Amino acid sequence: MAGVSIASASRVLNGHGASVETERRVREAAASVGYVPNAVARSLQAQRTDMLALAVEDIGNPVYVAMMRAIEEVAAGAGYRLQVHATGADVAGEVELLDGLARRYVDGLVISPIRITDAHLAALARVPTPVVVVGSLPDDMPTTKPIDNVRADSHTGVGLAIDHLVAGGRRRIGFVNGPLDTVPGAARQAGYLDALDAAGLPFDPELVEPADFHYAAGRAATRRLLDRAEPDAILCANDLIAVGALHALLAAGKRVGEEVALVGMDDTDLAEMSFPQLSSVSLGSAERGRLAAELLLARLAEPGRPAQRVTVAPTLVVRASSDTAAKQENP
Amino acid sequence: MAGVSIASASRVLNGHGASVETERRVREAAASVGYVPNAVARSLQAQRTDMLALAVEDIGNPVYVAMMRAIEEVAAGAGYRLQVHATGADVAGEVELLDGLARRYVDGLVISPIRITDAHLAALARVPTPVVVVGSLPDDMPTTKPIDNVRADSHTGVGLAIDHLVAGGRRRIGFVNGPLDTVPGAARQAGYLDALDAAGLPFDPELVEPADFHYAAGRAATRRLLDRAEPDAILCANDLIAVGALHALLAAGKRVGEEVALVGMDDTDLAEMSFPQLSSVSLGSAERGRLAAELLLARLAEPGRPAQRVTVAPTLVVRASSDTAAKQENP
DNA sequence: GTGTGAGCCGGAAACGTTTACAGCGCACTG
DNA sequence: CAGTGCGCTGTAAACGTTTCCGGCTCACAC
């Protein structure tokens, strides 16, 4: 240290007012010795870490990648760093993570659990740090602790897809869903049933086949579906499943987009990159990430604000895999 | 606090030996008041944060996603958390990040810069924290500061692809590369030239077309290539470009795998999911991530160890887009 | 000449831990 | 019974900052 108190040094380094002479001496000393302030000590004193966390099942899933990218962008823009956790959809692990927030190593968390259990709700109720949940929280959340919530609207999204297919003349619409005990799986199943009903189509259990939310499972499930039924369209609960379905259909010699229309969900990069290009219902993953991050920052800025619940509207992106108009023009 | 000194409390909570009576009282008090140790204070005292960082150009790029996933896995397994940074390939930003490590908010960094400049090397030389670089560091690194380095072998990888294509009877092998001023772009260009040479094929500048490492650029570049030449095979510098090329080829009415063979690089999930499935040279992105994380942990454990340089061997994964045997069997 | 306020400064406390050190009691040994 | 050593405990320092508070100097106004 060269000639001045610690307090003064701190003041000039944070621009809190010092005489020009003091400022010069501190800056010179700092530069000569290569001083860099210690972030951990600063965090301890400031009671904030300038870090956010994201917890999702699989940080390699395109949906979560899109979400993560959006979150990282708004976090970095606001001077926060982002920490990622792959939970593997393990409930105990997710609860442990939530309880771990009490250690205060991050300022806030965005979590997108694929299942939301009572254990999750209990952990959320006692969490000392802002958390925003991406995915549907029950309506009767205890209002004591405000938990912000951003949702996709799978139900409406499935409706968009079914309406589009029906408008294209499709009547036997298959559905390859993810596990029914997951939040998105359950919502999409309900959406499928309701949309069929609204369109006046009968529900045929032969036409629905469960899978996991992955490529291989989607491919296998579609193969099973084709073995026992003749759908003229297939809706898939996500794009990975849809690409699997695409392969199964092509392998079975089906002309996709003509004989069988195909629609995925999430509108990931995959949809544009597959061939034929895949129609897909965008549930706004990037948008949800962006909103989640913004809600988190807003709560950090104003802890007392009322809990927000925002849901992003789905949109249908029509491409060749279900583009009936193109089919009619170019048979 | 219930009846015992802070030191004793710390000791029982860390299992450092205390009488059963003290232990009972501390645990009871902790449970009753819901005590959770503060990670920041612990970090300040321990001089470690139990956190690693990963910095890549774009955390959405499938190559980096695979890398990140592997790193997160080994980090989490060793009790470390992972922080991610999207650098946008901005040199100033990357240097700033490196210099920021002096703030000690992470214990170590894995960085994969797409270009490695003198500014990078200078920053690496003064960095106070372990860093492992994924990508090729120059051979004459100053040995004072040991920087671990894991590399792909693009040069050999390109050779594998060319040899495979030549073995399949291809003679006019196009090449859609990424920017030549990037580390991978330069290496792949050199590999292409050397492999042609080794195979006794002439170099025809008409057959090579630069692009960016992305889908749309790959598609556009391939279109340009097809407009002026008639390749019987195309090698692409990564899978995103290759999928773009695939679309351009299909749109031009080419039978991919027969008329024109197509090979990508990186062997991302995309390769398996495109149709026809894409042959691709695996450069081991997940493996490189895993190794990088392990090197980092090893250096954290033993800071003085000599700098390691490991390179992972490429492998060629042949699929339908270049499977000449299949073509000959099923003309 | 005295009082007042502004500007700057240093001392010290605080953030929440871990750990070196010394002291204490006790059992065991010779 | 004295000596030795062990197991446990509390005190206090340390990690590296920021900030509160009181004191000093100085200019200015009355």
C-alpha cells in the first residue's frame, strides 16, 4: 500500500469521491502492483454474487439450449453471470438444489422442472432467494412467497396444429406424445383430446403412442404406430420425436407432407434443418427464457413486488412437412 | 446460538471432532433455527469457489453444447459448479474475461477461442488461475506458466474423409470451409490440400467455397459451388454447413449419397437426425470437453504439474450420405 | 473572529466462515 | 503422586472488501 488508508483506496476504486492527489496515488499503486479487487470478498460484504443459475433436466436438449442462450444474454447484459445445472429430472436433486440456494452462492434461479411434485412446492415455499419457474405452477400456490412463473401454452399450441391439419383435409391424426406424467406431456395430451373434440373428430386410441422426448423413442414409437394404424397425419410432442417420426415415415416409404403430414413442437433449429422441413408449433422457448430472466432481474430489483405469471402464446410455423397447399399445387 | 462457541459449531458442522454432547446441542440449535452455512463466506476463507467456467463463442452451437454437457458432468461429479460465458468470438471480450479471472470468482476456466491472437497469448501468460484451452495453442508457448491444451486433429480428420470419398470412387471433391482466419478453418484447409495431394488428386480452386460455420451460409455457399462446378462429393467443415449443403443439393435435385456424396464434421446429433443420415468426421467434442475438465481438476489438485497437451484422434462415422457400398448394392 | 458546512480522510466494524493456538480437565503411566 | 499426553474447548486472527462515523481542514458568511 502506498501512502493512504484502505478506505480511501476503496473509495477511489469505486469512484466515491476522493481528492485528485489521493486518486493519483491509489491508481498508481494499484497499477504498479497489479491490484485486482477480489470478487468473493466483495460479494460477502455486498450480500450479492451477481450470479444467476439455470436448472434444467438436460442442458443439451435444444429447447433448453434456446432458453439458456436467451437467459445468458439478458443476464450478461445486466452484469450477471450464469451458472448451469443439469438435473437429470431427478426430483431429490432438484429439491436439494432449491434448498442449496440458502447457501447464497447465487442471487436467483430459473428452474424448469419437467415434473412438479409436492416436494418441489414445499422446497419453493422455503426458498430464501428469488426463483422463477418455467413450466406450469398450480393455481393455488401459497401467496406468502411470491414465485414468478412463465408458462408455455401447450394446450393451445396443440390446437393450432390440429386445426391446421384438419384444414388441410387430414382426418386420422396420430399423436406421439412424451410421458404422460410430465407437465408438458399431460398438457399436450389434454390439448390433443380437446382439439379433436372441437374439430368433431373421434378419438381413436390406436392413433396415440407414448414415447420419451427423444429421437430414438420417437422413431420407435412411430414405427409401432404405423404397424397398427394408417394415420394421414402425425403430431409429435416435440421436434426430437418428430425427427424420429420423420425417419420412420421415410423408412416406411411414406411421402411426408403428402401421404402423411407431420408436425412437431418447440420449433427448434432442427425443424428448419430437417428435410423435408418440419412444420412445428413454436412454444417460444427463447422468449420464455428471456422473460424468465427479466422477471428474475425485476424481482432482484424489487423483492416485494407481487408474483407474476406470464404465459407466452404459441404460434404455428408451417413448413413442407405439412404444407398441403404446396402439395396440391405440386402433386 | 445455543451454549457453545462459534468455533465448536463450525467443527461439528464440518465433522472435525467434538464431544457427543456438544454435537447434539449444535445440531439441535442449527436445525431449530434453520441454519445453513454461507457459501460466499466459506469461499472467502477457503480461497476457492468450487466453481469452474466455460467460455465459448456460442453456447447454442451443437459442438459446444456437447462440450459443455461433458464438462458440466465431470465438474458436478467433482463437486464443482459450472458457469458459462458466450463470448461471441469477440477478442476484446475474451481477453477481458481472462483478465477478469484475477477477481477470483471461479477456480478455473475452460476456454475455446475460435481465433487465438497475440492478445490471447499475452492474457494467458498473466492469468493467475488455471486455464485450459480447447483448440490449438502455438508450439512455442512460454513455459513459465503451464497452460493445458486439448486439441482436435482436424487435419487428420479431413484426411479420413477424403480417403473415404476417394475409396468410394469420388474424384471431384468439393470443400465448403469456414472462415480461413479461424483456428479450425485454417487447419481444415491445410488438411484438404494435403489429403488431395496424398491421394494424387489435383487441387481445383473452383471446388472450394468459403462460408461461415452456419446452416444458412453453408446452404448459400453450396449453391454457389453447384452453379459453377460439378463435384461428385462435398466435404463440409462442420455439420451445420453440411446440413445446409444437404438442402442445397436436394433442392438442386441431386441424389445425395449417389450422385454426390456428402460428409460433414463434428458428428453432432444433427448428423444422425438428418435425412439421408450424414456421414461425419467426429472430432470428439464431448471427449475434448471431458478431457479439458479433467485436466483442469488435475491442475487444481496439483498446481505445479507440467503443462499437458493432449489431442483426441478423429474418427469417421459413415452413414448414408456417403455410403458408396450401399449405393452399389441398391442402385 | 467565530460559527457553519462541505469535502476529504482514517479508524474500525461488519459480512460469515475456518483454523492456529493455548488452556483446561482427565486418564494413564511410572 | 507427579508427569505426560490426549481430547475437547474457546479466543482471536484471518480471508478482502465496503461503509459508517467521527475528526480534520478549509472556505465562506456573518
